[in-house]
Amino acid sequence: MRNRYSAITLLVLVLDLVSKWLASTRLESGGPFEIIPGYLSLSLVHNPGVAFGFFSAGESAWRPWVLAAMALAAVVIIFLYSRHMPPGRVLLQSALAITMGGILGNFTDRIVRGYVIDFIDFHIHDVFYWPTFNIADSAITIGIALLLIDTVRNPVMEETAEQQ
């Protein structure tokens, strides 16, 4: 069963790294490349911050290492938590696997490049722009959303505390 979740993590990681490689080799000569005009485009961004460009302002030599250390700590926590999880928590295990794949994707970029490659631009004409993001950011967001759904559906922690 654990192999299935390892495969999910690996799939997310590979999809993220391949998509970033394609973005960095195909989009560097210009941009944006419109997918759905007025709504979705691709453009290459080197993001020194975290997901969706947060904490990217200003220059700092230590920022990539601090953010990489935080990502590594998150991976260790997720790994240890998943090892002691009760069986049958498919949604929770899937959420953690998807999240870990995303964290590892951005962690790899940060260690190799010192920044994260973002390339997906969602916008509504000139009215609304979401910060540029990547597959890893999406995986982290989806994983956390699934984690919240699982928490609402299975409040195990609260029940365990009440029983003691």
C-alpha cells in the first residue's frame, strides 16, 4: 500500500520537474504564450520566494537555503506522520503524497537553481491576475485541500483526545 503513495509522490515530482524543464527550454525566448486568450498563458518566471511568488521581494543570499531547510523539514514531518498513520486513510495518505511531491519539486529547483521556475499564468483579461505558479504549487494546494477535506470527514484527533 505504501508503494502506491510513493508512486503518487514520484509521479507529481517527475511531472513537475519535466514541466519546469520544458518551460525553461521553450519559454525563455519570449512570452507569454497564450493557451486560452484572456485567461491562461505560459511565461517563464524565476521565483526566489515560495508558492505563488510570496516572499520573493528583495535580494537575500540565505533565502534559498532557509526555504530549502523549511521544505526538507516539512518532508521529514510528512514522512514520519505517514509512517504512524492508521490504515485505511486513503484520502489522507493521498493528500500527503501529493503534497510531498510538490514540496520535493520546488525543493529540487531551489537546491539546483537557487530559485523556483514558475510558468502558469491564470488571469481574467486585464481585470484579475493570479501569481504565476507551477505544477508543484498546484500539487501542494490540492494536497492541502484534500487534507482539510479529510480532517472534516474524519476528526480522529479530537475523538482520540476525548476518549483519553
